[in-house]
Amino acid sequence: MKRSLLTLIILALMCNVGNAQTDSTTSTRKKVAVVLSGGGAKGMAHIGVLKVLERAGIPVDIVTGTSMGSIIGGLYAIGYNANALDSMVRVQDWSYVITDREDLRRQSLSDRKKQNTYFFTTGMTIGKRDKNAGGIIKGKNLAELFQQLCVGYTDSIDFSRDLRIPFACVATNIIDNSEVVFHSGRLPQAMRASMAIPAAFSPVRIGNMVLVDGGLKNNYPADIARAMGADIIIGVTVQGAPKVAEDMGNTMSILSQIIDVNCKNKYDENLAITNLHLQVDTKGYGSASFSQTAIDTLIRRGEQLAMRHWDDIIALKKQIGIDDSFRPIILKPLRPQVMTEKLRVTSYTFENMTPQAERFLRQKFHLQKVDSIDARLEQELTTSMRVDLFYQTAECRLIPEGDGVHVILSAGNRKSVQLHAGVRYDMEEYAAVQLGLSIPMKTAIPVNTDITLRLGKRLMARGEVTVHPRSFTRPTLSFTFRRNDVDIYMNGDLGYNIRYNQYQAEFLPINFNLRHFNLQMGLRWDYMHYRNKLGSEEAKQVKLENEHFYSYRAKAEYNSEDSWYFPTHGARFKAEYAYLTDNFAKLDNQTGLSEVNANWRMSFTFGNRFTLQPMFYGRLLFGNSVPPVFGNTIGGDWFGHYVEQQMPFAGVGYIEYVDHQFVGVQLQAQQRIADNNYVLLRMSGAQQSDKIKNIFNYRTLLGVQAAYYYNTMFGPVGATIGYSNHTKKPYFFLNLGYEF
């Protein structure tokens, strides 16, 4: 999500001095409050205004806020200055933060692939009332971010006494439609409640209250600042101009207007008690505009607006009772602001967890021997609680205790079912749907069952049982049924179509999963049941006799790329060896077939938008007998898309058979335009032959292609055009959605 370590390092550098407003004039001058309105992503503009207030030397004695204003205001109140806030919001992966997706960078590559296959994932708890229900997004990633950013302030505290700047925020209790003002409590929880947009985010339940976004009752809480003792109020709002009838042209505009009208409670009265009101122009951006371009623009607009009011801001100094040269005294933080270093652990508490789950965490992370905690361990603990132990939500709270911290690991309900859904469309298979169901079993050692169903031209059903012991290995047993309907091309022309059922069982006793690395070793059984084949007699390459195979397999995979589809840095490597037999020892009464395949890709970025990605790959088959169903094939953009042994090749759109020895190289240029638009240029070259010693004696295969893609929440959407000297004809390919 946050790319946690990077965030914390940046904030550590920028937050070792804060915005303490204690100075020798506090007792004689007037108290100043900054009031920040709600507005979702538009609230990023608050940071730009705060920059100018700091530049002008305006002391801040009170902060109040609602929704996004409560987040910016709460962090400002514990010591994050405006520059630190600017850096913090820019390094967040907001596409992750505002979802419930898992941060699986330290988990298995198969889990990462799952996350980049399905556009929709939700956890369901059957048989219990889910206290986190009530919204499309449960907000667990937001809650985890708030926990990390508020280290030292996550226990129950008095916001007026224990924070660097007295603070309050607003939520709405939908039980009785009342305004709830947080002057104390757990700061991360208060911020989370204040921004719980109804239906979008699950409400926060405290006692008998069900709390949602405070904007429904008081979106600009200047009255609260006045009640806290403010003499001078500087207010920032980010709402757009009032809508007229002509603006009500679609469903979203109507919903937006309903929200805006309901957020007008107290608005005019609170503006009337404001000494300086700054309304930022957020035209062109909405509550969900969390792109880097939007954040940069909104912060800049806030800063530009405040600079246009520079004279008004300076004039406020006289009203406050200070001269133009006044600057607030900067003090060191009163309490830890971020986990930039390891903190000593005094004790652990496990909330809402079974004894088996507690024992699992203690043994997996050696907590009995670990006497300190940092951001990385905190994230690994909460991720393991969600991924290994199947809890819907997980929270790690650090409570100052003596010269260290007391660690509280708190879990939500256990998942009964995890549901995944993916859809795609392309020009060859047309529409396809894939559904996944993960069912955790309540056993002493965590066990997870995965069921996958693919509907489309290629039908697939798969069941998998994975054991999650305390070590890194995850032994896996799986069974897969595939009903394949594959078109085979020859030099660009359709040769024949083959339909066959494939039954596959695999046991992986060795399945090590480290941060970016996965090692698998095991045994596999394949049974091919051929249904029919359509095509000319001379095109026949696959016999129609049913056959079975046993293979011994070992695979090593490494992936440190920052994006599954459009990486800008990192590397991807995969190497696999398989020994194929039909009786555990031989194939057709001869030495078995040995298969060696590998691919290696690296990304080199120039500037912040252009990336070059060289890739080397190949598949070599050694043996006297090579079953055609396992022969080398090329075509398309992905490895193993239609059939397991398929290798991509620029300019070849469909499956083409090649010789048993095949090695290739690919160079891709990737240019990002705006935030999610990509232009891709790809060139491929390859050599093939029947024997490895003759591989350079044959014509070199060459191919080129160009593509445009837009990266959406449903997966990449785009089109490709290519040409190769193997097919000698251009091809066009349209893809919508994640690859599966």
C-alpha cells in the first residue's frame, strides 16, 4: 500500500522537527484555529494552504476537521509539518490504500498473481454478524495506514492535552442522526470514523454508535474550534460551486448533489464566524481523484490560493497580537512520530484470536526472542494475520510503556469465504469469466482450500488445498480439469482446431515462499482425453489417442517488479525443469523427456515515464520422443496463456508450433502518458531447430508490434498490432481485462 518503509523513511527525515506552537507570546496573544473541511481527495489542497501559513509564521493553536480534513488535521496536530504531509501523500499507492486488497509483496507469488487476476475480491463471514460490514470497502488498509502514521498516539488519549496541537474531528452517528465530536479516544479510529463515506466505506462501530462521515452533520466545524477557545479562525474549504438544474445530467451528478446539500448543515453559520476563509478551486477533480497528477495539482492550487491572500494572512498577525517577524518556536516531538527505528517491545497482547493463532504468530515470527519492532515487522504481522490466519481485519497498536512499547495485535472476524471475480474479453476467445473461492479451515495448523472456475471457450475447474505451517513452506495438493478448445496456426493461417480434456493432479511437498522468491518441487500426473480435431489431413500434428504422463518437476521463480503488467523497475526470473514419463521412469519405453525452460526480464527506467525492458527466454526439449501436446508453441503476449508451454512472440498473434529447441530475446519500450495510459513498442528475435547444436543454422525469426493500453481497475484495456517474418502478415488483437 503505502510502500511503508519508504513512507516512514521520508517522514523520519522531515518530521524530526514539528509544528509545536508553544512560544513566549502564547499567553498574551489570541489563539488561532485552522479548520479543514471534508471533500475526499480534494482535501489534498489543505496541505498547500498549510505550507503558506507556515511560511507566513502563523501560529496554530487548535485544529479541527471533518473527513479528509480530519486526516490532514489530525496528522498536523501530532507534528507532521506541511512538507512532511506533502511527501507522505505523494508516496502512497492510493489505488491500494482506498481498497481492501492485500499488500502481498512479502507473500507468495501465486498470491500476487491472484491479486492481479481478479478485479473484485471480498471476504465474507458466514454465521456471524460482521461488525465491519456496511460498505463496499471495509477500510482495513486505511486503518493500517493511520495506525502506522500515528505511532505513539494509537492508545486512548485526550486530543487537547496529549497532542502537539489540540485537535477535534467530527463523525455522524446514523443511529440517531447526531453529530459526534471526538476530543479524545484513539486518534486513528477517530480519523477513520470521520471519513467513513456511507455505502462506500464501512462505518466505525463504537459502543452503540454506528459512525459515518462527519460531513453529513458538520462538514466545516468552525463552531467546534470556537468552543475550544479559538479567537481567530482560518478556514479552508474545497467544495465546488453550487450546482444548477442544468448540471443534473446523470446519476452521479444527482448523488453528488444530494451529498453536497446534506453537507450544508451549519455551513453558513460557521463561515460567519471565520476570520479568513480560503475556498480552493477544485474544478475538474472529485472526491476519488487520488492520481499523482490530481494530488500535485490540488496541493498546488491550495498553495496558490493562499499566496493570493498573502496580504490578508500577514494582516491577521496584528489581530493575533504578534508582529510581522514572529515565527513559532520549533520544538522536538513530544512522543514518537514514526517508526523510523526499532522500538523495544515490553510485552504482547493478542485480542480476538484463538490460542492456536497466537501460538502460530509467536512461533512463525519468533516473538519470544524478538525484543523490538519496526514498520516492516508490524506490516508482516498484520499481513500474516489476514493471509495466513484468514482474519478479515488485523491491527497492530503500539502503546508507549516505560522505555518501550506494548504491542497489541487485534484481529477481526475469521473469514469463512473469500470470493474473487474476474472478467475479460479478447478477439480470439471473446468473453471469459473466472470465479475463485477461498475457504479457510479451522484447524490447528492453518489450511486453505481454493476452488477456481473459468467459463469461456476454455473451461477450467481447479481445487487446491494448501497447508500454512509456521515455516515458509506451504505444501500443496491440487487437481485441475481443463476442457481445451485451441486453434493451431501454421505460418499465420489456421491449420486445425483441437479439442481435448486434460486432467491434472499435482503434489508439491516443497513449496517455499519468501519475499519475492518461490521454489516448488513435486510430482504431477496428466491425462489427455482427445475429443476431436478439425482440419486438413496434412496439418495433423497431434495424435488422437488418449495418453497419460507422470512428471517430476522443479521450479524457481523470482519477481521484484513494482507492477504486474506495466513495471518500471525490478526483475522477473523463472526457471523450470521437468522430467516427463508414462510409467514414472520412461516414455514410450525410452528415456523420458527432459524439459528446460526459463525467462528473465529486467526494467530500466529513464526519467519517470520511459522504461526499457529486455527479456531473454527459451524452452529446450531433450528426448527421443516428444509428445506433440507438450511441443513448443509461440504466440500472443503472455507465457502459458492458451496452453502451458506457450511462449510470447511479437508479431505472432495465435498459437504456432516451433521446433524442440527454441531461444528468443525481446526488447520492449514502455512510455507512460498521463497516469494510466501506456504506449508499448516490442521487438522479438528467436532461433529454433530440432537439435541444440544446429540452433543458429536456421533463419532468425523476427517480429514487431505496437500497443496502446489503459490501466483500469478491471485490468488493462487496449489494442495491439504486429507483424512477423514467420507469419508474413499483420495481425490485430484487442484485450479487455486481466489475463487468465
